[in-house]
Amino acid sequence: MKMTKDVYGKMAKQASPPSTFVKNSVMAFLFGGAICTIGQGILEGYLMLGMDVKNARAAVSITLIGLAAILTAFKVYDNIAKIAGAGTLVPITGFSNSIVSPAMEFKSEGHVLGLSAKMFIISGPVLVYGIVSSIIYGIILYIISLF
Amino acid sequence: MKRVGRYTISLETAPKIAGYASVVGKKEKEGPLGNEFDRSYKDTSLGESSWEKAESRLQKEAVEIALKKACINAKDVDIIFAGDLLNQCISSTFGLRSLNIPFLGQYGACSTMAQTLALAALFVESGTARIAAAVTSSHFCSAERQFRLPLEYGGQRPPTAQWTATASGSVIVVPQTTVIAQEQVKTKSSKETDSLEKTPVITEVCIGKITDMGIKDANNMGAAMAPAAAQTILDYLSDTHTTPSDYDLIVTGDLGYVGSNLLLQLMEQEGVDVSKVHNDCGKMLFDRKKQDVHAGGSGCGCSASVLCSKLLNDIKSGKLNDILFVATGALMSTTSSQQGESIPSIAHLVRLKGI
């Protein structure tokens, strides 16, 4: 064939349908917003039960993580995420799903080398870079506070 | 057996396909070819404790049914060529370990069906084997966990991604002169009804070259494999001095919608129009609109199950007389993709006729 890699690369790009950007963005906005609204609702509920603000906020995170874990276990979460995209990925529910789903998947390789070792294959990098950047942020903040 | 042109091997005795079978999962059964398969399972785990075990069973059952249809015992098979997508081809080795057939494992990614079929035909043609078998399989769930993400992970698949078929297909190849019990029974009992039934034979094979046009996106394997398919088809047509219109069908492995489109464009640029006779197993296996498979089906089991159902059924019934089966494979691994390598691809061609 006479085709060069560059020309073919362009040809392939043209032939490949792109992701539906507008639809995905709207869905992410709606689902992400809905999860945050539910979170706010739960917070109001805990406050009404007499919890203080600091504890109620932590309890909201725990509740959302628990709900997402349950939905993942019942094989519902991925079906919602297929439509919601970043809407279910970015909130704390996505973090929960990213830990529970590999735990379920790799259970067949045993509880030690399968379930628990593979649990962090997706969320591991998030944790590493999250912690590293928070350390850097903390150092910067400390240096600024010296002046 | 003789070489024709640069790459093609002509099988002068034209070994025949004595039996074939396909075993598929739920989604494949619900697709447009649903009625063509020999067996299907509603439960994609097949009641097994792991996806790997399920895939192994798909493969074993495909071989067993194909042997049964050919009225051949497993102990009489001289060699089996088998492959799949999993690391170290465990679906093949674990699935076939109880059959006691001399075994050669094959890896050609999604091109494995053409690769194993070509080898089985060559072994029979050369007299190395009296009965040779070819089988491949893939399973959506075992492939996802090895190549991509956990099943329950909430991600979105890009529109160019293809859906790994949960399927297996097996073919039993024997010399044309072998009279199998099944035919003896037929000629005695139902001469009239079956007199029109044709026998699929393999007349030529063309082993492909590794082709890499620099595509790196593992979610767009159709685009990566299209140049390999184009290259093999062009080589074959040039070797045999034929044109696409000489064939009833040129069916590629699993380029899907994106890859098929690119194949037609590549061929057109070379001055060969295959659009009238081309179809693709990845397009045939699923209903794109209803089944949410994005760019079509893929996996070793995709071309294997389409060949061992619709295609061979149509050759037997006389609907198709002369086809080129060109299974395509993307030869990357998760390691090479993560290291930023492009995707080398391959396509092997097998010419099947009904006589």
C-alpha cells in the first residue's frame, strides 16, 4: 500500500465518530448536580437530627460512599454511570465505585492477592497524587504563613 | 499444495469441513444471527465460578458439538489448533485438557480463527494430519478484566470501542476423500432432502504480514486493523489475478463499523472496489442500534462464531459459493499500550467454497 502513517492517522480520525460532547456534558451536569443535591438533603437531615455541622458533613460522605458501594454491589451503578459519565465519576460516589468494582472483579483470585491487592488499581493513583499534592499545598501554605 | 504468487498457498486437494459448531452467550443469541448458533447460554457465567472457566467451557463445548456433527471421536483427531485472548491462552489449554488431542496453542488475537483454520487445512492437505480441528473463543467478561476495567466500574466507552463477543467456534477439517459416517447415513435415509446440501472446502490460504499504520488508541482497534486486512486482501487478489467480483462475499474478521469504513477507503485508494461484496463479522454478530455495542463486535469468538454459524450454513445451503474469510487481529498487549506503542495488526485469509 502507498499509504503513509500520517495520512492514515488523519483518515482514521475522520472515520472515527467522536464522543457526544454536549450530551455528555449535560448529563454530567444533571447527574453530578443531583448527587450533590441529595448530599445536601442528607446533610440537612443529619443536622435536623441534632448532629453538629462537622460530624454531619463527614456522615454525608460516609452515607454517599455506602450508597454507591451498595449500588455497585447490586450491579446498578455502572448502568447509571454509562449515561451519567463524569456526573457519577467525579463526586465521592465515583471513588467508592472505583474501589468496590475491582474488589468484586478480582475476588476470584483470592482475598489477599485478588480482592484486597487489586482493590486500589483504579483509585490508587488518585490517592497517591492526591496525598502528594496535599503535602505540596501544605508546605506552600506553611511558607506563606511565615511572612 | 503449491504456492501461488508471492503469499498465497493453494490447497490442491481442497480439504473439507466435516463439522463445525458455535456456542455463544446471551447477547450474541439476541443478535441478528441468534437462530444460527448450535448452543447458547442465558447465563454468561455458564454456572461456573470464574469467567475464565466459563470461556474454557465455551471452547470445549464448541469442539465437542463440532465433532459430534462430524461423527468423529475426539480420540481420532490428530491435531487441534486452538487459541484465545487470555494470557498464556488459558481458555484453550484448560478447556481442551480433558480431550486428549495433540495440541498446538495459537495466538493471533482476533485473527486466531483464520490462523487455526488455515493451519488445520494445511496439515490435512500435506497429509500431516488425517483429522485436524481448529477452535477459538473469547468472553466479554474475561477480556474486560484482563484488557480494560472491572465490569462494575462506572465508566463510559468511546463510540469507536468494540464489544468482545462471548462466543466460541470450532471447525473439523478432513481430506475431501474421507467419507464420514454422517454422509453414509444421509445417503441411505434422506437422499432427496439433502441432495442439494453442499460441502464447504478450503481451497486457498494467505498468511498475512504484520502491518502497523501507527494507530495507538486501544479503543479503536478497527482503525488499527483495517490496513492489515486491506494488505492481505490486496496481496491475495494480486497473487491469484482475481477481482472482488469473483467472490460472493469478502468477510473481514472484526473491523466493526469504523474499521470496515476505513478498509473500503483504503481499497478504493488502491483502485479496488470491495464495497459490493464486503461484510464484517463484527457488524453481523450484533444489532448496532438495539444492542449498545458501539462500533460492533470483536474478539476471537466473534469471527469464529459467525464463520461457524451463518457463513458455513450459507455455504452448505448454497446461498454462498465462494467466499474469502479474512479474520483480523490487533497484536498489542496492555503493557505495550501503556508504554505508548502503536498497535501492530494482522489479517489471514482463507478461501472457502461450497462443492
